[in-house]
Amino acid sequence: MNILPLLRRWCDREGLPAPSIVSPPRLAYLPFWRYVQEGSARLVPAWPTLESHWAAVQIPEGEQLFYDSTLVEGAEVVESSMAEAAARRRFQVGEGAKPGELVHVPFFEVALRIGTSPLVMNVEACSGHIYSSMTSESMLAERPSGPGRPVTMGVGFVVMLAEAALIPSAWLAAGALALTGAVLYWILVSNVR
């Protein structure tokens, strides 16, 4: 599977710079508990994780979830480390669901760089769907905003220092500092992108 075009299309859709792959993708078969309830199936991670994107993994087309261990040479098969009952409670699987069935889904783990940000993304090997713990908004927010940000912060600090030193009334000085701080915060946050 050629992963770079998938990542480029994803970055284009999200308004991000073109990605560059840092190291060769690693294929891993990740464990999930598969629950069936009222005619629909759901996958939940079979390992303890706080990353919410793993709870959104969809079942690949054709239910190609089971693997033959002789056919996965060079790939890592990750064993389950979360009991079925614990996964059921953790991901709030409904009472009407049948007991979970352990399945493995193949994912490529890709270390890449988007702009200046290093990142690891997971590409589901059956459908090519991309899963990332970071949203495009957080990636955009992490981009450096150029040389204007330190200058703005410096000017804001000098203005606040002058207000504190020159305004004789403590109440007026506190109000002026609060107002200047709010304006400075608004300028910095609105210039993140």
C-alpha cells in the first residue's frame, strides 16, 4: 500500500502543509474487541489507551479482521492486554451486546513531519482510513506564528510595566493591567494561525 498519497490527500483536506515520511511505515495487527448489538458491530481497543481516536475505528469492508499468523511475516502482532469485561465497561458497550470477540486489524504506523511538527499517524491497512491522536486544529495551533509573536509579547510586557509604574491608583492600575492583558491575549490567540 502506498501511504504517502493518502497522507497528502488527508493534509490537503485538513488545510495542512504536505507531509514527509520520516521512517518506513511499520505494519502492526492491533487487537480490538468486536461487539455485535442489534445488527451492527463495533470495535473497541483491547489495550488500555487514553487516545480517543481508537474508539472511532470502523470495521473494514468485508470484515477482513482475522489473520493467519503465517502470513504476517515482518509485521508485529500486538496481543490484547485488556480483558473483554474491562473493555465493555471502559467503552460503555450496551447490555444487549453479545460477548466481545477478539479480532486484529492491520494498521501502518507512520512517523512523519507536517510542516515542522513531528507526528505519528495510523493508517488502517484495509481501507486506508487515517487515524490520528491530533486534530488538524491542534496541528495548526502548534505551528510557530513567525517573528511577530515575541515582538507582540515584548511590547505588551513593556506597556503593562509602564501602566503599573505610572498609574498612581492601585485600582486603576489593576483595571488597566487586566484590560491590557486581555487585549494582548486576544491578539496572541487570534494570530496563532
